[in-house]
Amino acid sequence: MNLDVLNNQYSDEIAAFLAVASQGSFVAAGRLLQRHPTVVSKRLASMEKRLGVRLVERSTRQVRITEVGAKLEQRLRSAIELMNEAQQQAAEGASEIRGTLRLALPAAMGRRWLGPMLPEFLKAYPHVSVLADYSERLVDIIDEGFDAAIRIGELEDNRLIARKLSDHRRILCASPAYIREHGMPETPQDLVKHNCLRFSGLASFPQWRLHRGNELQTVSPKGNLTANDSESLLAAARADAGILGAGDWLMSSDIAAGKLLHVLPDWQLDTAGGVYLVRPSAKFPSAVVVAFKQWIESKFIPVPPWAI
């Protein structure tokens, strides 16, 4: 192997060439590299002289990459990606797992179930720091720099690697006092006679689509409280305000304690989904991400924490 290609001169030339190719001008490339444009120009000229080929066509305002330059850029970026992956893979062999883990967590489930478990993970890995972002919005974990996320429902982003942690069911519940006063619905269509607490983040909102096997019934429930926060709706259901449709993870503890009753237990609200751990589709995940993946999987085996 010729180690000369790894010296600083060649590295500076390659950095200058890739910056010019991506930015389209020496001025912009200089800003990116924090170098004067003339320095960038000299490094690129040196590379062209060494290779004996023109990599860019220069004009007064901008530069245009040549066909040869475009092919070289592609090869160099592929090589850099392979080097990064090799270093990341090597880091997995470190004796101590350390670093920062950026997590995107669903707000309500995160506060209720995931957040309280994180101290256990941090105790197991004392050299790891967690930056947790709780939000109901669908974050772009690649563009926003997250290492991993927990998502509920159906997955659509094929850029991500997903590991299903558990099934996810949405059910209907109401307090015993509300049922005593207003009666227990016997069919999905009976729901239109009731005050329904509606979550605006539901995919089918404002409709409720109820499934029983292959049977589907769609209703348009009415109610005096609609919110984008499921925990506030849960508080209203506990206070006898109406029938709530939400994930079983939200209401399982109240059902077990007798604070809520399962309404239309043969029916499921909306389509079946799952709880997933997702991460960017890097070939070699960091040791911290691997450790978190193994730990969170163990918390959902054999059943999710809300089913214990």
C-alpha cells in the first residue's frame, strides 16, 4: 500500500476539490473550509497538475466540474464513506461504551413509559449521556441528527432501519361513572350518541375507523373536547367526561385499576400498527446505539412494559 496518498498535502487537495465541487465557487468553498479562496484555488490547481487532468472549468463567477472531475468526486466520496464506516465499526470494539445518544421520543408515551426507564440505561452505561427530545411531531432523524427514535403506528420512511418492539392497539375506554350515566355502547354506531374525547393526531381524524377482523365501520363521533395531547384527554376520561379512543399503552394501568372500562372490546380503533425503534440506515451503527437497541429490546420482551 502506498501511504504517500495519505499525507497532508494530498488530503488538503482532496478537501479543496470536494468543497469546490459541492459549493460551485472558490468563495463558497473557502467559507466551508475556512480558508481564503486563493488558497483553495492553489490546492485545486496543484491537484490538477499532479494528476495531469482538468477537474473544473473556471469562469469569473463560478466553476463547473468536468466529466472527469465528476467521476473522481463520486469515487472520493465513496472512499470517504467506506473509511468512516470502517472507523465506526472499529469503535464498536472499544472496551467501554461511551458518548452521547440523541433520542427522539413520542411525547406522551415517552413521559409515561420510556423516560422513567432511561435512568436504568444510564446506570448500566455510566459513560453515556442521553439527549432526549419529547415531541408528538414526526421528526426527520437523519436531517435533525438523531441517533435513534421510538415511533408509534405505521412506518413510511424507507431510509430508516426499523426494529418492531411490540404491537400497538388503539382502544376505547370510559370511566365507570360515565357508563353508569350514559350506558355502554353495544355497536360502533352507538358512539354517535355519546360525548367522545377526540385526539386530533389520529390518522383518520375526525372520523373513527373501527375494525373487528375483516369488518370495518366508520363513525363520525361528536364531543366537546378535542386535543392534540393524549394525556389531557386521559385526564378528561378519568373525570367522567366521555369516551376516549387512544393507545392501549395510555389506558392499560387505569383499566387494571378499575378507573376506566374497556368500551366495545371486540373492536379496535384505526388500523393495527406497532411500536418501533428506528435509526438511520448506516451500515455500522455506533456502539452506543447498539447498546441502546439491545437494552430497549429487553424492556419489551416478552411483553411491553404496559402489559406487565
